[in-house]
Amino acid sequence: MIHLNRHLWQRFSVIAAPYWFREEKWRARALLALLVFLLLGQTGFAVLFNQLSGEFTSALAAKDADRFWTSIGQCLAILVAAVPIYAFYYYVRDKLGIYWRRWLTREFLGNYFAHRAYYELNNSSEIDNPDQRIAEDINTFTQKSLYFLLVLIGALLQLIAFSGVLWSISTELVIFLIIYAFSGTAITLLVFGKVLIGLNFYQLKREANFRFSLVRIRENAEAIAFYRGEAQESWQIGQRFNEAFSNYNKLIRAQLNLNLFQYSYNFMTIILPSAIIAGRVISGELEVGRAIQAAGAFTAILGALTVIIDNFESLSRFAAGIDRLDSFAKFLGEKPADSATIKDRIIMAQDSRLCLENISLQTPDHERTLIRALSLTIRPGEGIMIVGASGCGKSSLLRAIAGLWSSGSGRIIRPEIGSMLFLPQRPYMLLGSLRCQLLYPKQDRIVADEELLHLLERVNLPDISARFGGLDAERDWARVLSVGEQQRVAFARVLLTAPEYAILDEATSALDAANEDSLYRQLEGSGTTLVSVAHRLSILKYHTQVLELDGCGGWQLHTAQDYRARPG
């Protein structure tokens, strides 16, 4: 369970500190210094307002009109100067917050894509909803960090400014105030702290899970509709919501207990200062205005000393968010160790050829061996077709060649990754224009419109540009194009890139025989060496070898000619 201790402070520091010491440190420090200066101004005006409120109250009690109107005039003059200070303070605070958020988001995104962390997250059960952590948790972290930092600085300034005022009026109030504030803070932390922070942590997680389940419905709407799976999906989402609902019920019950304590604690401060100094006012030792001034100073200092009590609900949610962001940052910061020094990992090496040396491929948990002691060489121009029953490890072998899957042993020698292009069964359609789809993943290339339009004709999509308004038209391509059209767009990328090796994982599964044959024939003619996972033997003629997997770790290597001639 998380609690407010030095470990929480350490987690906070790891996330927060880099911004103040790296490339944007001078702007960050300058804005923070300006905020502290504005806080000083606010505190100074608060002391003056407190003093003048006591002054015109005493003037009213004494029925001194000149004294009253003089103090009112002074209040109005101070008000004119104070308003811009208060307004500009919030502007600068929000400005610093958005700069900090931008910097921290870029840092997290950089680590998210480095070492393919976004892909490795699929195999991690510890990190849920990374999208929420980047989009929401970082925003909350920066905004709340600034808020609490400035609240603490403001509380310190307030404490310094009003302590002298209160001490000059009543030493008894000062002594009582210190005891009252520290006892209230201790009760809040010890009695309510651990419970509330833990419940807020789980609430964030369960709300994120509920939101994610709703997103999945939108992304898989057609498949669910085909299966008529509405009842099952509704039940599962209902369960996610019930978890969030149940935890929130516990949270508001705990919050009720905190509110009962907070309000009774705060309401007592209305009565206690007056009760302590009442005798001196009644005896005439203190003016009424000085009593009002003492009450104002008492409230200001108490607010400074009880900043944790007053903000504990927000602080507990903030602490829960720190833990989520810290665990995410640690996961992203883990660099993959040198695979050559680790047992049970496939070693990657670079060369002009594609070669698998004594590869044993296992599932990520090392519980099942998919392929055992596989050795083969795929020379340029000598494509290979990988066949076998579903689940035998065909796609997993392609992931290993791509460097996405390293569970197992042996060595894979391959060309530089930029000279290889991988086509999954379901092509990826990025957000952007039709031109971006064709140029992906190398968007910086300059290719003439005529060449791109001709490329679309080659993959039998001659009218797609005109149909959607040109090459620069932006659509949700994953929705407006059929899977077969998406697969042809993916082949257009390969034809445009002309890699040394094209790794195709059932990349024509949604195409008819004529389109499939046309695309493979063009790839063969481009000089690209093909590594294909497929169930249909119609593309066998475009490969030189056939790797057959039996699903139990065994394998056989055939020539394409021998495999074609096998009976059955």
C-alpha cells in the first residue's frame, strides 16, 4: 500500500527533478522565481488587508467617520494594485504547468518508442493503460505538483508574515495554534492517510480499465456485431464498471470520515480564537479591530500550518497518480540488456545475408518450445515459404527475425533492419493522408504524384485516389478501406521501398487468387527476396524453399519443387 513517506517523495523526485536541471531549466526556474515573487506580493497585500480591516472595524466601533473613510480609501488603493498581481500569478502558473507537461510528455513518448517499449508492454501485466498514463497522469502530475509546491511556498510566506502580527496581539493564541495544527495534521496522516491513498490508487486503475473496455468496443464493433456478442460485451463492461463503483463507494465512505474530521476541525477555529482573547476585549485591553486582526492572522497561520489537512483529499489522489507514473517510468527506463550475455535469449547479428543458426524458439514465459534447433540460410533471390498448422510458430518465427521476440536460444544473422520490410496479416493504417499511407514508414521521401498514382494502378487500386479526393485526402483508412484494399496498399509500400527482403505474414489472406498472383509476380520482378507465411500453395512458385513446422518443435526443409510434387 502506498503512503505519504520518504519513498513517495523519492518517486516524486525521480519524475519531477529532470525538468529543472535539463535543457529547459532556465525558463522553468525563471517562471518559478516569478511565481514566488508574485506570491510575496499576494502575502504582502493579505497582511495589509488584514491590518486595514481591523482598522476600519475599530473606526466603526469608535464611530470615527474620518478614520473609517481613510481606511476604506486605502483598501481601494491597495485593491487596484493587488488585482493584477493575483490575475498574473495564475497566468504564470498555468504557463509553467503547460511547459512542464510538454517536456515531460516528450520524455515519456521518447522512452515509449525507444527499445520498442510500446510493444513490450503487451507482455507486461504490471502496466495497464499506458495511453491514460501519458495523456492524463502526466497532466495531473505537472498541474498538481505546481499547485502543491506553490501552496507550500505560500503557506511558508503566510506563516512568516502573520506570525509577528499574531504574536504582538496574543502569545496564548500562538501557542494554542501550534499545538492545534500539529495534532490535527498527525491525526489526518495516521488515521486517514493510508486508506484514502490506497483507494484512490485503485480507483484510477479501475476507471482506466472501464474506459479501455469501452474503447475496445468501438475498435472491434464489426466483429462483435457479426458474433452477436452484445450481451457478453455488455456483461464484461458492466463488471468493469461495478469494480469502479464498488471501490468508489469505499472511497466516499472514507472521505466522509475525513470530511467529518475536517469540518469539525475547521469550524472550531471560528470559535476558539475569539474565546481565547474575549476576556481582553471585554476588559477594554484590546480594541475590537485588534481582535478582528488577531482572528484574521490566526486563520492565516492555521491555514499555513494545516495545509496537509485542507488539501488531503487532492493530495491522496496525487500520491496515487505518482505511483502509477513512477512504475510506468521505471518500465520505460529499463534498457534491454546485451542479448549476447543473457541465457535463453536469441542473439541478433548483422550481415548482408539472412541466416538462422541453431534457433530454438520459445514462448515469452519459456513454458513451450515452438521450434527446436532450426538452422537455414535464405540467400538473396531464394525466397522461402513457411507452412504448418495454426499455432505451430510461423508468425512467432517472423517476430524473432524482426527482433520482436527473443525468447529462446541461437543466433539470427540478418541485413540492416532498414533493408527489410514486414507485412502483417492486418496492415497498419496510420492517421493521415493517402500519400502518407503509401510512403509509410519513410515519410521524408519525395515521390511524384504520377509515380504514386501509377503505383496504385499496379496494386489494382486505380480509382482509390479519385474516390476519396486525391492523394492528400485524410480519412480513417482502417474504416473506409476493406481489409483486401488495405493489404494492397501495404504491397504498394513494399513495391515503392523495394527492400532486400520482404517478410509477409499471410499478407494476401483477404485477396482473391488473381490479385495475389499479380502482387507476388511484381515483388519477384523487383528483386526482393520473399519470406512468406501462407496456407495457400498458389504462391509456392515464387519461393525456392519450403520450411514446414509440425507444431511440436520439429521442422523440415524442402525445395519448392519437391514440396509441390508431394502426394496429397
